Amino acid sequence: MIALVKYLLSALRGVAQWWVGEIAAMVPARLRRRLARRADRLVLLLGQSGATLYLETRQELRMLGEIDLRADAEPQYRVAALLRRHGFARENGRAPACLRLAADRVLRTTVDLPMAAESNLGEVVSFELDRHTPFRADQAAFAHRIIERDVAAQRLRVDLTVVPRPLMTEAMAVASGLCLDVTSVEVAERGGSHAASGNLLPDAGPSAGHAGHGILNYSLAATAGVLAVIALILHLQSSQRAEDAVANELAAAKKSVTAALALQKDIDTLSKEERFLSDRKRERLTVSRLLLDTTHILPDDTWLSEWQLAGSEVQLAGYTQSASSLVELLEQSKVFRNTTFQSPTVQDGQHGGRERFHFSTRVVDDTP
């Protein structure tokens, strides 16, 4: 039944795309160019002390001008002049724009999640945010995208981009002061100007790039309505006997009952998966808790220069009086196990003759 529905939807989508293409071919060339220009948008790339205004089209990202936020006394006038010069300013002198943050000002990481979370990925990432970053969901804005699906292991690898709320607020205030109304917030690629993340603004409406999808959806709805009218006419024209009508109604009722049971089963499965995620969150240690436990275990004569968490593995590097004694402390704790040296210990004269160490240890998983 599901396969048949998918096949019908695919066929309808193909017909609708052909229909939209035929209609678009009848639109005059001048009007098509005007509609294409509406998809262009302004992009403000914000750095540490300056900003760059771009015009982003389907083909290129063209720089319109640079703004020195520190040297220019009133940079909003320079931006307003650029907007007027390129025909983007409204009557009030302002214009909508995409705010793009430099990659070195945000946090990017990769998280591993069950494949069952894909249908509700946004809520799952929000729920798990403080396990993989130093922030809670109410402390930061984030965007995510799937970069790998492991069907055999039923796992997802998700690229996660996180921006602290104070940085978002500050960046949007700068854009507003430059006569720009922010419609979306993105993160630029490292070392470049193009977008490397989705929109970090919550409850964002459809962007210009998705306008074509809106037309396609309306076309699909219109096609479905036409098909429904045709089906009704054919049904009225057919002269079936009363016994056949009753039999058809009984068959439809049985299918409805079967569909309702299948839907209830899907709901029960989703509820079980949500409870599983909630239980795992309560049972697993958070990053902040692991950091606190690490500082309690380490003696006062030990300094850490590196602390990294990848799954259940923790990398520790730093300086201590006795690296072997530190290994014993970690193994005797109820938090870590399987502590091993990742490199030979070396005495460092610049740190009072302490031994420089690099360990790898694993978090004790006491989850039943």
C-alpha cells in the first residue's frame, strides 16, 4: 500500500514538473528575467572588525563593498549608498539581507545519532545539544544536516553548527544598524564567503531558493483536485448494483481498520523511541559533568593543556609530577577506565621538571 502511494506521488510529481515547465516556456523572456532577479539576495558577511556586502545570485557571489566597522564613524551611510547604487533600497532606505557569520566565530562538530531520530531530527538535536556542546538549546542557535547514513548500523552522522545567543544578538544588532533587515542567518565556509550551514533563525519562512517548490506544491494540489473530480465523475457514471456498493463499503471499512491499526503501531514505535532518547539522556553523563569529574580526580600539581571527548573516549594532555601515578588515579576512579599512554612522557624544564603526558581513557558506561 505504501509503495503504491509513493509510486502515485512520484508520477504526479513528474506530471506537475512537466506542466510547470510548459507554462514557464510561455512566459515572456523579460518577465522570466525579472522573476529570476527576485531570487537574488543581499548577503552581509560579518567578521571581527569589518563586514563585506555581497550580491548572491544563482550563478555567483559578487562583492558590492567592504565596511570598516571601527574606522567608519557612520558605516550605515556607506551601506545605504551601496543599496541605492545597486537598486536594493526600499523607500525607508533599508533592505532585507542574509546575515552570514565567519566560520572562526562559531562552533561546528559532528554527532552520532540513531537512524530512528531522522524523522524528528530537529527536536532530537535540541534535546541532545548539551551532551555534545557546552550549550543548552536555550543558550544557542543551531543548524544541522545529515552527512552520512549507516544503514547497517542504523546510525546517522550529523554536522552540527552552533552559535551562542549573545553572538547572534550582537550580529543582528550590527546588521540592523547598517540599514539591513535580517531574513536569515548562516555560517560561511572556512576561508570563504559561501554558506556552509542552513538557516540558524528559528521558525524561518521559505527562502527565495524554495519558491519553485511552492509553485510545484500548488501544481500538485491542483492536479490532485482535477484527478479527484475525474474520479468522482467516473464513479457517478458507473452503474453498479446495490450489492456491489455494499461489498465495496465493507472492503473500504476493513482497509480503514487495518490502516488505523498500522498507524497505532507506528505511534507506539515512535513513543518507545522517544522514551529511549529521554532515558539515554538522563543516564549518560554530560560534557560539563565529565569536566567536573576530571578536575576532582586530578591532583593539584597537574595541569591540563588538552581535554577532548569523542564518543566515550577522552584525550588528556598536560603536565604532572608523576604520569604513572596519574594513570592509577584515573583507573581507581569510578569515571574512567582503560587509561593508556598515547606518547612517551617527557620531563619539561619550563614547567618545574614536571612530566608532559598524553593519555587516552574511556568513560565508564554504567548504563544497564
